[in-house]
Amino acid sequence: YKEYGDRAHFAFVYMKDAHPSPQESVEVDGKEVFLAQPKNLEHRVDLAKYLLAETGLTLPVYIDDMKGTGRKAYSGFHLAAYVINIDGKLALAERYKYDVADVERALVSLLDTN
């Protein structure tokens, strides 16, 4: 993101949790928020705020709707990295334990052709 952010758009999409912890809770904006699977968008937003605070993530964050529209649009995998070309088509889809070098190569390839 730091190296290519001036030539490409980056985003983190917060979606359905792969491993919710319904018994655990954290404080977000002065209120107790359980780490359960969100049942409404407000809860999902609170969990995303917690993630940002804990990780220091600086790239733009989008929050998927409760229908999972974003997740379904790109195959619905958790912990995935996607490189999407200017036409909105997948140039690379890496799931689970993806190699950041592969993601970077796909990104550089797209940048070099534009």
C-alpha cells in the first residue's frame, strides 16, 4: 500500500467473521462489543473499528453489508487477497495463506500494462 498507493487503489473489506468468539468482548467507543458473528451492520462496524484500533491498519476499509454482497462478488473467501483490474475483473485471487510476493507481482504486471 505504501509503495503502490499512488498508482493503485487498495482496500480492506471487513466481512463475515471466519472465527467469531461469541463469549469474548472488547470495548469500542466506550461500549462493550461482543466478538460474536454480527447480526446487524452497527455491530459489524464496531468490530471493524476494533480491528483498526488493534492493527493500526491505514488503508481504506470498506464494510460488507449483512447480505454479504462483497464477499459473494469475489467468491466469498475469508483472508483473501485480490488484485482487480480497472474493469473490475480478477487479475489474481489468493486465498488463506497467500504469498504477498505473488500479489505484488500481479499488481506490478497490471501497473506496467497501463
